[in-house]
Amino acid sequence: MTLQGEGTIARIDPLQIHEVDDEIRHLCEEAERQSGTSASTRTYARNPQVLKALIAFRDALAREGTIDPVIRELVRIKIAGLNACRY
């Protein structure tokens, strides 16, 4: 784990795919398929219980949310652009 010095934001390095628990490796592979990267998922994989809870929460929002799916996707694209993230 890397933590950078004073005046910078702490950074926790994602696990490498071979370091990810077998039980959640498929979640990393699905994230990679959907967004082109699994870095966030592999970072949360440092605590598998947190990752599982986060995924359950996101799944519930996707199923039960009231925002039109097209609008939701446009928001995701905009957020990715604002954060200079691959999408």
C-alpha cells in the first residue's frame, strides 16, 4: 500500500488481479468488462466485505432507482469526463 506525503491525497494501490480473492475475482472481471478498468474494484477488494456491501448497494440502486436509465448513463459519462476517467 502506498501513502503519499504531506499536501497530497493518500492513495491506496489496487491489488493486482492475481492477489484478488477467488470469490470476488469475477466482480473485478465484470468491472473491467463494463468500464475498461477494475482498479476501483481491486482497491475495494482489500476488504472483501466492504466490496460485497458496495456492490449490493449499487445493485439495489440500479433495480430500485427512479432515474431513467438513459439519464443515469449520461450522468455517469459526464462524471467520468469531469474526473478524466476512462469510460
